[in-house]
Amino acid sequence: MSRLLLRNFRERPDVAVSASGLRIRSADGREVIDGSGGAAVACLGHAHPVVLEAIRKQIETVCYVHTGFYVGEPVEALAEQLVGHEPGGLTHAYFVSSGSEGVEAALKLARQYALETGQPRREHVIGRRQSYHGNTLGALGAGGNQVRRPPYAPILPGASSHVSPCYPYREQRTDEDAAAYVQRLANELEAEFQRVGPDRVMAFIAEPVVGATLGCQPALPGYFRAVREICDRHGALLILDEVMCGLGRTGTLHAWEQEGVAPDIQVIAKGLGGGYQPIGGILVAGRIIAAIEAGSGLHRHGHTYAAHPVACAAALAVQQVIRDENLVEQVAIRGRQLEQALKRRLGQHPHVGDIRGRGLFWAMELVEDRETKRPFAPGIGMNGRVKLATFARGLACYPVGGTIDGVRGDHVLLAPPYIATEAD
Ligand code: PLP
């Protein structure tokens, strides 16, 4: 009997014994193609020599220091790499160990910004239904995930509420065009600000391309510009969660670049360290830092492993490889090939309702009836079945969404490493 607890008490995954490039091998000698980089994490694939060498060097020099005493050498360099060129006015970076911790840091910084600018009433976060921003309590509270949230609802901290996501496949009405749908969503957000009280809203949080809950769903053109305008008009911060869709995954370094807006705080994680080390972080607009610097000068938040030197060394190497090997451009090219292949091979499949995504971030929405878009009945777990079936044939893909109470949409997600070749 194993004494190890994993998320599913009844299932025991294979033991992985080696991995390189896009391939993972298990103890029984089976090899699979890592078609989703785990959960859209392994952006450089496995065992990239440049990253391994950077980790080895850092462990041999300084394997750990606490930020109360020291900062490791690669930490400053990583911040410089990410925000040194002030993309969209984001001028500072803070590093933690996961996406959830990044979301917590973002929420706390937003609250602190409100306090330090004399707006103590701002404490409410508006998120979106069918969203996921992490599993820690604060992040679960900001998210609108109908599966992971309910059991813990009584112990979730903070005031939050949720508006509709931009989900044209299911929620754009037949009598409205894209612009009218975007306007309807903007009106709903505006109404939610008015309901809560505009001077009580601290931040709006959303993923530019929704990964796990809506299956690689980009917003329609103009949606984020409308959101940005509403946040600005009411003095609320815009937090963009690019934990899954960021750092090259969608074919631009930041997914928000394709929306014509920049966030006040951006959360990053998976593609930051590519799975070589656990690391997440936030990128923050200069005006927020300036306000806090002029006030308390403190971010009242910290973790033992914040700015971990080995994690930052790994992330720095990952980001340098992405830049040096022009991998963001590669993602755009490979992504078009993946899109074409998926649409050609599966676009007409009777149980594939929609194929959507950007860059190397694609999902299929599985439906029982393609014509009516009727989802599979609750309990069938079609996304999980497809995962098992493809795994048995040598491809790891990531099942997300699910047809469960209040949630419609089984999705299977593909997020191959940026180094994937056309043959892969
Ligand atoms: N935000 C988004 C959009 C995510 O997809 C995830 C994880 O899947 C998280 C936050 C949480 O990140 P982590 O699992 O690293 O805590």
C-alpha cells in the first residue's frame, strides 16, 4: 500500500523514470509524447541542457538564501529580463513558487495599493464565472470555478463576485454579432461595478486566453479594451492571470499584447520556469510600486521560498533560451500547423464541437451532439476518457473543464513544448 497522497486517492499514475525533449518514459518502458507539457508547463520540453547547467551551477554556488538577508544573483537578472524593457508599463517583478501564490501576491498588492492611496473601502474583487486562478483559498475566492470552489466556499476569504466570461461558442446569441456580444459583456461588468459600488472594487481579474476552465478560449476583439476602460473609469486595477497562457504560449511573449491593453498586475508561472523548478511571480506597473514606495515601502507579503535562487536561475535560463532561439516566433508558426492539423483531422468529428486556441495552446470542446452543441451528460467524463485513450496510444493531453453541475464543456487541451518540430 502506498503512503503517498495524490489528488485522486483511488488512482495511481505511472512512475516516470526519464524524460527528454517531448518524450516521457515510465517504469514499464512505455514512452509518450508530452503533448500538453503537463498542464501547459514544460515549454522547453524535458532535460534542456542549458537549463540543467544553469540549475547545477546555481546549486553549487548558492542553493538557498532568505530574502530577509540576501538576494541570489540570478533573481535580479530574471526581473531585468522580464520587465527591464518596461513592456506595457510593467516595471517590477516579484517571485514566488507557484501560480496560486502569484495570484495571492497580486490580490494582496492590489489591496495594499488601495490602502496606500487612501481608498480603504476598495476590498472587492470581480472575477468571472468558470474561471480558475489557483487552489489556495484567496485564489479560489477570486475564481469562479464551480467545481473546485463549492466545498470550500464557507472558508474562502475576501469579498468577490463573478460576471460572465467571454465564451462565444456557448454564450454569444445567434441574434448578436461579436461587437454586440462584447458590448453585452461590458454592460454586465459595468452593472456589477454599480451593484457592488464602484469605489469598493479593488480589482478585476481574468485570463486573456482561458486555459483550464473554458479550454483555450481567447476573448473576442475589443473585449479587453472594454474591460480596461471600465476598470480605469472606476479606479480599479486590472489583474491579468497569464499563469497558463503567458510567456510565449500564445505566440506573443504576453497574451495581453494581442488584446491592445496592458494589465496593472500580471501573474505568471508555468512557462516561467518551464517545470524545471517550481516558480511563479507577478509583474507590476510602475505606478503601483511608486505609490507603495511613497507610502509604507513594504509589500506585506512574503514566503520562505520567495525569489528562490535555484528557481530563478532555472527561469532565467528558460527565458534566455526562449529569447535566443526565437521560440515565441516558432510558437506562432508551429501553432498555425497545429491548428490546421487539428481542424483538418478532427474538425468534422461528430463529437468535436469547437476547436479553439492561439499559438501552441489549443483545445477541443467535446460534445454529444455537434449540431445542437449538447454536452455529454454529467458523470460521463468524456475529457478524462479521451485522456486515457490517447495516453494508451502514446500521447499525453490534458483534460479540462467537464460537464458537471452548472458547468458545460468537456475540453481536451494540447500545449506542446515550444521546441516541438513539425514532425512531432
Ligand atoms: N491561474 C491559472 C490560469 C491556472 O491555470 C493555474 C493552474 O493551473 C493557476 C492560476 C494556479 O497555478 P498553480 O497550480 O501553479 O498554483
